[in-house]
Amino acid sequence: MILEKFLIFHHFIQLSIYFSRINFSLSDINMARPKGKIIVIGGAIDKGSFAESNFEDSVEDNLNLFERGILNKIVTESKHGVDSVIEIIPTASKIPLIVGDEYMKAFKFLGAKNTNLLDIRKRKDAISKDVYDRVKNADVVFFTGGDQLRLTSIIGGTPVHDLILGKYIHEDFLYVGTSAGAASASNSMIYQGSSQEALLKGEIKMTSGFGLIDHVVFDTHFVKRGRIGRLFNSVSSNPKTLGIGLGEDTGLLITKGVKMEAIGSGLVILVDGRFIADSNITDVALGQPISINNLVVHVLSYGNTYSLKTHELNIRKRIKKSLLVK
């Protein structure tokens, strides 16, 4: 047991030295235009999350392959299309094999030929050489739903985490996250907070995510769970941060680190705090309601785009009904 722990630690140190030599850091993402892409999805019924009350129901019946249209977008946006190597990582879920298998079936149905399940349940798994090599050879990593805090606490800060960041910057690589996997994509991450009490000071709990994209915060299952207050609270604490609420069966394709395009059949809500005139967030006690003056909200649907650089929203006027069919 002692020898095994020593070998794992030694492997971790070796990989850390390697990344220090190539001088990669999170600041590279902010300075460079990434060659990779991000697809974040709002999710649907996620049976791996601690927040679900009907956990015992059938995953096969309830997952419903809700992003079938979005999953097809993942295949077409990946480097080699149906020949791309896709690693499904269900770390966030309490039932990873069941959730992972559903996505395996969905991608197979869409013609993807090289879809694999990468089962990372503990931190020691995340620092193994086998996991590192598989991510290194992947064209797509797909993080499923569940508990984003579980996901970041297991993978965050490992050589695999650094590898994903490096591939996103330097390669034609696709990071995909649904639900928890989407929430963890940004540098700031919401991991807890009641929708009903979201506008009480201190109710929303935040930490660091994977850091692929900065100055945004994602919230998922946005429409059905009425989570707009969570973004209001998050943005008011630092108005430079753009709040992004992803509805079910809805996602964003992010290219070059700045261009966001709405995909799927639902809505994306943007909460822009740059023009906040005043708030009482520093004046009231914990647990007391907060007030915000002049918070700006945008609504995106399929095909609409938004630039994180210029803050311009482009609304697509005409959309064929066939494009909205799952």
C-alpha cells in the first residue's frame, strides 16, 4: 500500500514538472485565442445529482437522450467527425456507469465510432498514467451531469486538468460539459444555493471551476428550476462576470474563446452586470435580501450569437422549424 501511494505520488510529481517546463498557466487562456472549442449544455433530468428527489426512477426512461440534436453538434464540431475519439467522463455522477452507458448508446446511434467511458471516481484515478494517456489521445472530453463540486475536487489541479487546459489552447480539441460538466467549465463556479432564497446575501456558494473560460459563470437546469436569482446574486458580487443561464436541451458553442452561439431548442439567459448603478450587497447582513439597480438581461435562442469581447448580441431572424427538432 505504501509503495503504491509512493508510485502514484511520484507519477504526479513527474507530470507536474513536465507542465512547469512548458510554462503553461491559466493566464495563457486569457491572453491567447484558444484553438479548441467548448460546448456547454443546460442538462435535463440528472439522476447523479444530490439535488434530485426522484433518484430511484429509471435513468434510461428519464434521461431521454435530451440533447440528441446537441450530441450530433458535438460530433460534427469535433476534429474528425464520427472518427473522433470521445471520452465520456461521468465523475460528477453517483451512478457513473449507468449515466455513461446512456451517452455511449447515444453517440453510437449518431455514428460515432470511437466513444469510450473513462471512469474516474477518486483522485488517485485522475492522476493515473492510463487516464492521462487516454485524455491526451482524445479529440473530445464529455463531462456528464451530477455534482460539480465532486467533479472539480477529484480532477481539479491534477496533470489531467492541466492537460485539458493545454489541449484547449493549442489543439483542435472540444470540451463538452452538461449540467455539472458545464458549471465547472468556467473559472468561477456555483456549486450550491437555493433558487427560492437566491437573492439573500450569502445564499449562493461559489468556488473555482476548471478555468477554461474567465469572467463568466454558468448555471444549468435554468428555466425549469427558476435559477435566475442565483445569477443575479453571483453577478452583483462582481459585475464584470457575465451570468449565463442554460435551459434544458439548450447549450452554447464557444469558439475562439469569445464567440458564443446558442444551440438546442430552449433558451440561454445572459445576466450582464457591467451597468449596475448601485446595490446593497455590502451593506446588508448575511441572510438579508439584496437590491440591485440596473441589471441588464438578454435572452438567446437557437442561432443567436453573443461576443464576449464586444458584448454584441446578434439575433437570427429566420430559423427553419426542422432545425429545432430534436
